[in-house]
Amino acid sequence: MALLEVSKLCVNYGAIKAVKGISFYVERGEVVTLIGANGAGKSSTMKAIAGLINSTSGRIVFNNSDITNAQPHVIVKSGITLCPEGRQIFPSLTVRGNLEMGAFTVSKASLEQGIEKAYALFPVLKERSKQLAGTLSGGEQQMLAVARALMAEPKLLMLDEPSLGLAPLIVQEIFQLIKQISKLGTTILLVEQNARAALSISDRGYVLETGNIVLSDTGSNLIKDEKIIDAYLGDLN
């Protein structure tokens, strides 16, 4: 069985049907990307998996357990963390304080180990450990948001638009770090507007359009298909 299995998931906002019965899976060790235009249902899918919004119908199974509409803290304890769109760090806390906020489900010993791992993966955060998070650059804040999500030692890390608003050189650095996190053994589900960058590091991808999955394939196949690029992904050059 896959690490994550989403079956016939529907998410409504009142009369608006944001996600319309999608099904997909993520195997252990994979990087899987959800791509599509704004409003396609990508973030709603991630929030439903994380327990931040309730699904209208469907089923979400993680690590052989049904987590459909479970509370967010239960889902974090089960092994899923979300790095949200827009980073959503705590600006008035220090860098270390933000990391500690991500570790509420682990022991004190694991917290210290997690911080050392975060500093090894993101050396700039060690340099800024006592600095208020709100004074960091956009790229540094994104690194902090990812590091905070890793503090709970997730089996599945979900990343929602990690390159949003960042300069091209910083975007390259962020995607290299995502590759490194994957190689260290964390399974990743990625939502990303920068489809070319996302597919280049993904094992597989799903294309969403107005709440439906319209295509799935390997990342390498999706990135080469000009018809798919024109129809769903926009100009990726």
C-alpha cells in the first residue's frame, strides 16, 4: 500500500466545488507534484490532507490509517506536516523559537537533534538563530518555514508553493534543498506554480484543472510534452 492514498476526495466551500472527487497516491520515498492554474484545487487538497479544512466526501489514508477529517494535531502526530503557502512564520519569534514551535509533538532530546539537523541543512538559519524571523529575507523565511515543518520528523512533508515570490537564484536553491530533503528519506508532496522546476525533481506529477485531475505521468514525461505545457502549464521557458 502507498504511504498516502487519496480516494474520490471532494472539498466544497459552500456552493463552490473546489475539489471534485480526485484520487491519487504517493509512494514512500517519492517526490510527487500537483500542478495546475490558480483555482485548480491544489491548495485545497493539501489543506484537506493536513486537516485544516474538512473534506465533503472521499477518503484519505496515510500509513495504513484513515485520517479523513482528523484534527490537524492528530495528523501531525501521524507523520504529516505542511509548509504552507506564504511561509506563515512567526515574525516576532526568533529563528530558534520558530523551530521550537514546529516540534511540539517530539521530545526535548528530539527537539535539540532536530534543530541541529535544521542548522546542518540550512546553515544560514544557524547564523540567524537569535534573529527575529520577521527580519529575515524572503528566501531565508522560506527556508525557516521548511525547517520548521521538518522539526516534527514527518514521514510526509507537504510543500505549498515554496518558490512563491522568490528571486530566480533563490528558487534554484530552494529546489536543490527539496532534492536534498528527499534524498535524506522524507517523502514529499509538492504544490508549485513553477511547474518546470517542480517536475524536474519529481518522480511523478498530477495535473489539476478546475478541481479535477486531468492527467498523471512521470515528471520527466510531463515536462517534455508540449501539448500539456500549452494546455495546462503555461509558458515554462
